[in-house]
Amino acid sequence: MLSQERRSWLTRALCAKAVFVMGIAAAVLVSAIAANAEIIYPRAVYVDLSHTSNDAYQTGTNWANVRNAGGTTSNLIDTNGNATAIELTVSNIGGTNFGYSHTDGLMPASGTDAYNLFNGYVNGQAAETNEPHVPYRVGVNHAPQPVLSGRTARPMRYTPEDGGFVITNGDERFNRPLYIGRDGARFDAGDRPEFAFYLPGKGGVLRLGIAAGGQAKWLLDADTVTARYAEGRMTYTVRDALIGDGAWIIEAVPAAERTAALVRVEQAGKSDADLVWAYGGATGAVDFKGDIGYTDIARHYGLQDRQCGNNRFALDSNGFVLRAGQVRVSGVVSSADGMKTAEAAQWGGPEALLSSQGGDRPVILGRASVSAATPFFMALIRGEDKTLEANALAEWFAESVAAKRAIADQVAVDTPDPYVNAAVPALNVAADALFNGNWYMHGNVAWRKPMAGWRCGYTGDALGWPERSRRHIDSSLHRTDRRWGRAGQISTPVDPQAPPTRRSEGWIQESHYDMNLVLFDVLMRHLLWTGDVEYAKQVWPNIKRHLAWEKRCFDRGGLYEAWPCIWASDALQYAGGGVAHASAYNYYQNKMAARIARWIGEDPA
């Protein structure tokens, strides 16, 4: 039976994030499909109807329940191998209908198609080998194709292209974080060139527009905007009647070495249009939820004129300083001509904003010419900065692009699937931002806090940063920064006469999860990765305390109880029984502990 203490925290913990877990489960399913060496699509049903015996059939009936890999028993074939005149549903992973019989990806419409499928036919034509249950092997017996292309319930909005993700005339705002530094700062971009500077805490919104011939519009409303995310930065190609026959190329990149973001605007082709830029709306508000839980990100991240009431601007020859309570943001521009304060209430339209004057709710506004020979640069910097000169912006921009490119190239792949090719550089950039110098954080946007046993801990070794994995492990075992919770692993010896309790020797004192299992899994795989015997000796006492704690608290007579220790834990209830996943962790870790003991001259028993 669970104690009252454990029931109370389980009730609080397991009801919090069911929707979040559903999203993770979907991501895991996608990963499983992407990683599967034998993707089960056409002619992938593992049933051989040529057998003369009835071992593939359900004894005592005229029907055979044909079971696919992990699927449901929904496919009915009679014992003579003849398909019934019903529509066949080929169930694949976990019972989800991912299997197909036709090469066009459609489900079979008749029993004849089902019979052809089972006997190695496709669309009534015999397979080359005329053998049943032929695996579908991409690049071996079938031309390579994107794993998810054409196989999602709704269209995929972003298209992989040259190692990045591209969309034309998208309508999402602030949904693409550009990660700055290691403390959670971001420059949130979207499908069109508008940006929210997150310090952490809301540091303001930057909006860009066009002005020509007495007219003006925000680039949110430009005729054609193609957005590309690659190498940790955003690039926009903007075409509009006000620009003329040419186009504007706009790039936004997190700055190298400082908590700042840089924007570059360049003209391609002939145009007489001017760039309009406006910035303001700093509040310093720390938005913990980020993109989780919001149906309208723009409403929370966009500029609202009421948020500009305490914004004050100090202008100088090449920029400004925004002060709002404790928030300080410096702006440096390559051309400060026409820079002034304007009225935030006119934020909706650049023409009205250009003609307004700053009042009780000000924003900063500028207008600059753009050409191919003279791009426009802008930097937004956390804090007050009086040292950066406008003529240094171009060099800083180039350094920042190179720095993000190096991170994106940390691990490179070349596969037949453009989605995978584009996803890996994005993964490198996101994984780099997860590391705050001591820990891998739970998330980059929402839930940005260190959690010792979250799966991000594997990232360092997997992506070639083993020193970061070491730092994450050490920080979790010997936590000294009390801002992030309790202090590491309990080392006080347990009273053998006292009843078992989780708050005892061996526990990693953190949150309501069993962080021990994943943290020590990360630790043991790190030792396998590095072969560092001296480090194994150093952490051996921690390993012993951990294994004793797990056995003392959760061993249920051979199987271990699953105190929340997996992604799915948030939506599950526990009644003190042993389960497979917690037992698998403990089985592996006890075996590994014996192996480590032999490395370092300890008793493997």
C-alpha cells in the first residue's frame, strides 16, 4: 500500500501534464517510424499463407486472425488463403493504421486486393520474387522517400530544403525561437519578419515595414514572404509591389558572445523603398508557459500598447536605450536617420505610426534606405551598452552567423530523407541551447529548469560534447546552486531499523519524479562512451547508494515499482505493483554496476 505522503504527491504530480505527455507520445511515435529499419508499408504483412499447416490460423473456425507487427487482429483470411469480401485494415505500429497495400498509398478496397497483398502482389501484379512477406526496405527494394511525406493527418507546413525548413506566406508568429547564450534568452521569430526579444523576460518587440511613394505597410502584410530556418538563424525573402521588381533579404541571428540579436536587411534588385522599423513593449515579464498551453502565441508575445506605459527611450547618434522598470535594452543601428519616438497606440499601421509623436506609451521608430551595396544592420542588446559602434555591426553579424553555423554542423548526416537532413542541424542548435553551463535543462522555452533525470542528459555524449554530460552528472549529484531545488544525492546512511522512505540515502533530491533511474542510466552510458576509469572510481559510491535506494524503496519481489520515472508517468496511476519499465532500468543498471566494479577493482557482487 502507498503511504499517505506518497499518495498526496502522486495525486499532485500525475494530474499536471496529460496533454503534454500526449504530445511527447506522438513525437516518440514519429521517431520510432523514422528510425525503423524495416518501415512497414506495401507488402509488409508478416503472414505466409503458403503454409500447409494451420499454425498461422485460429484453430476451430473458418477465419484466421492475421496479426501484423504490434498491430491488432483485424485482418480476416479464410483457412484456404482466400480473402473475404471486406475492406482490409492493415494495422502496424501499436495498432495504428500505417500499413498500405497499394503503391499509391491507399488502403485496399476489396478482399481481392487483400489476397494479392498477402501473396506478394501489388495492384494485381506479382512481385518480382513472387514471395510472401517481403519486407519494405527503403533504398534496398524500394526507392528512398521521406518517411512522413504524404503520411500525416494534416499537411506539413514546413518543407525541408538545403538543410533548412522553408515556408512561403505562412501566418505563424513568434513560433521559431532563435536561441541566445545559455540562460534562456531568445529572439523569437516566425513565418514573417517580426521578432520578440526574450531576455529572459519580455524585452520588447521589433517590427519591420516598407515605405515608398507615400504608402507604407508592415512586412507582416507583404505580398510574398518566404521564410527559411537553417543554422540557427532566420532568412526571409520579401517581395511586394512597394519594393518594386527587386526583393529584400532579411536575416536574423543570435549574437555571438553576448545576450543580443542582430538583424540584417539587404536589397536584391532595383527598389526605391525605405525600411521602417519600430521597437518597444518591454515589460520584463517572465513567461514560464512559453509555447505550451497557448492557442494564440501572438496575443501573448506581441506588442500591446498598454505594456508601453513605463517604457522610456534615450536616443543617441546611432541608437537608443530602452528603460522599463528593471529592464534595459540597448539598440544600435547602422543608420539612425529619422529615428524618433512614436505613439504605441498607432502600432497597427506604419503610416499612422510614422506620423505620430511619442506620448505616454512610446515606441522607438526609424526609417532607413536599403541597397545591395549598403545593407541595414540593427543590434538589440540586453542591458545598457555605450561601447558598440555602428561600423562594427557588419563584422559582428558575420561572426555570429559563423558561430551558429559551427553549432549546427556539430553532427552532420546525409540521408535520402530531406526531413532528417534538415532536422539534425536544428537538433544540434536546440541541444546546444539546452546546456546552461552546469545542467541540461528540461526545455528551451517552457519548463526551462534543470532536472537531473530528464532525457536531455544524453545529449552531450550523443552530439560529441561529453564534457557537458560530465558537468550535468556532477551538478546533479553534488548540487550546490539552491536556486534549482535541493542539494544533490543524499549521502547520510540509512537507519536499517527505519521503514523505507524515498527521502533517504541514495535519493537525488529533486521534484516529484524518480530522477535517479535516468540520471544513473546517463551516467553509465557516459562511462561506456568515454571509458573513463578514474571517473568511474569517483562516482562508484553514488552508484552503490542509488542501487540500494531503488531496491529498498521499490523492489516488489523481483519487479520494481514505477515511481514516476518515464515520460508517460504524468498520466498514469500507481498502486505499488512492479512494472516492466522500472524493472528494465534496474536490471540494466545492476548488470552495468557489476561491469564497472570489475573495471575499477571493486566487488561485482
